[in-house]
Amino acid sequence: MRAYSTDLKERLVRAVAEGQPMREAARRFNVAVNTVKRAVVQQRETGSLERKPIPGCPRRIGPEREAALLGRLAAARDATVLEHCAWWAEHEGQELSEATMWRAIRRLGWTHKKRHWQPASATRRRVPPGGKRSPSSTHNSSSLSTKAGPTPR
């Protein structure tokens, strides 16, 4: 779902309040009719068009503590997720589930490849502009042949 600015929502609600049909307001501001309806209902029910808070609990490893996790990942590339969880509990004093640790690591852009942790960008094979691809990624010329096959007898 796309988040729209409070200013846009105010203009939508004002247009409908001035008598413009919702479809015309949606067309005029290049949004869906449901967006106009939601803005009108939100204004009517809450008296405000401010964004609603994101539901759920705050992250267990917040942005201020991500540097510690990055340091741990760089220092212990061969450690398992459970070993990272145990280290976190010992050094940060916070028990984490395996899933929470996985999410935090992925959010930092790291992945687990070939039995060790590394930044996700290190796993991508990049070809410089104008560079040649490896032979395995190029098409076999015999499969692209335009020669006519044998004729049936």
C-alpha cells in the first residue's frame, strides 16, 4: 500500500467537501478512488489525516545497536545463527530467537553462503560494462542455428 502525503489527502478531502465526485477527484489528482474514500473516512472518523503509526513492536536490534552486530558478523564469519544468538545474549544481555537474528542479519545486507557469513553484494557476480560473460552464461551457437533441419522422407 502506498503512503500519500498529508497535503495530498487534505486536497482530496477538500475537493470532495466542495462537491466534487470522488471519481473526478481521483482522476484530477491521479490516485485511485479507494484512496479518496480512505482519506474521507479517515478525516471523518479521526479528525486528522496524519499517518497512522506502524503496528507491532519495535525492533529487538535497533539501528543504534546494528554496529555491534556488523562487527560480530565480520569477526565470526563461520558462526551459526544460534552461536550469534548466544554471543548477543552474553555481550548485549538480550535473548533473541533464531528468526529475530536472521531478520537482523538480512536487514544489514548479509547472507550465509558457503558455510560463512558475507555481505550479500559479495555473492553477486558482476560483469563490467563491455566485459565478456563466462562461457556458461552465453548461448550455445548450435541451439540458435537458422539452418533447416533434415527433411522427413
